[in-house]
Amino acid sequence: MSRFTETAAAEASIHEIRRVAPRSAIQPLPRYQRLIRTAEALIAAVNLAGTNTRRVKRALFGLVQGAVGKDVVSRTWRKVKVDWDAWCARSLADDDIVRLILDGTVIKTGLGCKATNISVLAAIGVRRDGQKVLLSIKNMGGESKAAWGGFLADLDARGLKRPEFIIVDGAPGLEAALVALWGEELLIQRCTVHKHRNLLAHAPKLMHDELTEDYRDMIYAETAADIEVRRKAFLRKWHLKCRAVANSLEEAGDRLFAFTRLDPSQWKSARTTNAIERLNEEFRRRIKTQTVLPCAETVPMLLWALLASGQIQMRKVDGWETLSQPIAPITLDLAA
């Protein structure tokens, strides 16, 4: 969306407020007077939509006689923090979460006068009815075992029950933290997209197309038996062609193929952490105009606010109708 379009949209919203609001509520406000609730909500909405402070001020100039500066916008935004704090402390005991998706991402954000990399950890839960819901998002300073351990401990302390199935990005610190909390028997799925990138990093560039074709032929086979056959063929071929690739695949072990224990209708949604990846992409798009954020905590709070306000929505997972079915025993000969 262009700057002109964003500003025009905000101004159109103001005209709508003028049309429906009582006359006493739409009179121009004296400078420094407390803004009416409608105007405050509008400021928060256009700010979340990706409009920066300068364009918010320009769009609202007529309504508030130029009284909207960066301090007013910041003060309005801080009111969102009250709801954010309540959300972060809410109980998860009553959420019937059957699947957990965990991933971390590094977001380059302007803090103060410098661009800073902020490491954000996120957890999306899948309820038994298939609906995805954001459970937690925090800046933990990194993706070490200690960072993930603290993140998971908070979920546990708020009553999250052990999920039946967990999808992770493959970070060793995360998997170690999960096992420490919920035990070795926990069913963990390694993200197949992350593993594909990892395999490519182990192979010369001239082999990438061939490697990608073989990998997808294995991962997207229609049955568990087909996956087993193609996995063995992949290992035989790449042990000879590029041993580092075969070793990397073997390192993932059965956790790369845990999705085959679910009903095939769930495989598409159970293979990857894409649900979180899409949120991260949307977040990066929104903050392009936010050249400076006041503090590191604003990064996860802004992403939460985009979800809470409905500007980012999450649909049900594919295959949700079969989520209540028991998970099958392992069928792949992963020791081969």
C-alpha cells in the first residue's frame, strides 16, 4: 500500500467518524486536551496498519487541530500495553491444545539511533477444533537452551498441558529444553523446510536442484511406506554423492518424519513451522514504516497487537477434522 493510499484510508475513517458520531464528540479539540476515545482508537488502528507517526499526524490534523504529535501517538500506544500485560499473564489451563508450533526469528529493528537484531521466540497452539491461537511471544535475547527453557517454563507455569504433537525449527537448544520439560517420549516434528535449507548448506550449489528434487520426492510422497522407500534411496545416493548431505539427514532421525504418524489429511500442516513464518513475514511488512521503536519489548507486543486487532488472522489447520484421532505408532524403519 502506498503512502498516499494509507493516508487516504486514515482520512476516510475520520470522515466516517464525523458522520456517525454525535455533534458534541466531533468538534475540533483544543491543543493538549485529552483526545476522545474514538480518535484514540483510530490512532492505534492506523499505527498498527503500518502508518508511521508523521502520517498519523497528517491524517488527523483536521480533527484535532494539529494536536497529534509523536508524544500523543506514543501515549495512545502505551495504553495498548495494559492489555498486552494481561494477555502475557493469562492462564492457559483451559485451552485444549493438541499441537504446539515453536519457532524463533531474528528481526532487524530500529531502536534508538541504531538498527538492532531482536531475537523473538513464538508459540502457536492448535486447539482440538483446529483453530490456531498465539500462546506466547517474547524477546528472550537468543535461542539457546536457557532462553527456550525460560520461554517454555512460562507456558508451563500458566497451565499449558503437554501437547500431543510439537513442531520445531530444529534448533538444538529448543529440542533439549522440550525434553527437559516434558520427557524423552515427547513426539517432536522437525520442520521439513528448515531441514531442506540445512541440506542445501551442506551441498555445492551445482547440486542444489538435484538435491531439492530428491528431497521433495521423499518428503511429499503419498504414503508412509513410500516415504520409507525414498528415504533409504536418498541416503544411499547422497552417501556416495555428498556425504555431508546424508549425514545431515540422518542427524534429524525420526523427528523429520514424525508427521507420518498422523492422519494423511494433517500432513501438510504438520510438516513445517510455516504458521509462525507467515506471522513473521507479515510483521516485517508492517514495521517497514516504523523506523524507530521505543524498546525491545515493543517488537513482540506489536505482533501480538496485530493479531489482537484482527489485522492478522489465523485460520484452522488443514486436516483439523481428524485431530481427535489417536496418533499411530511409528511405521518408518528409521534405523536403516
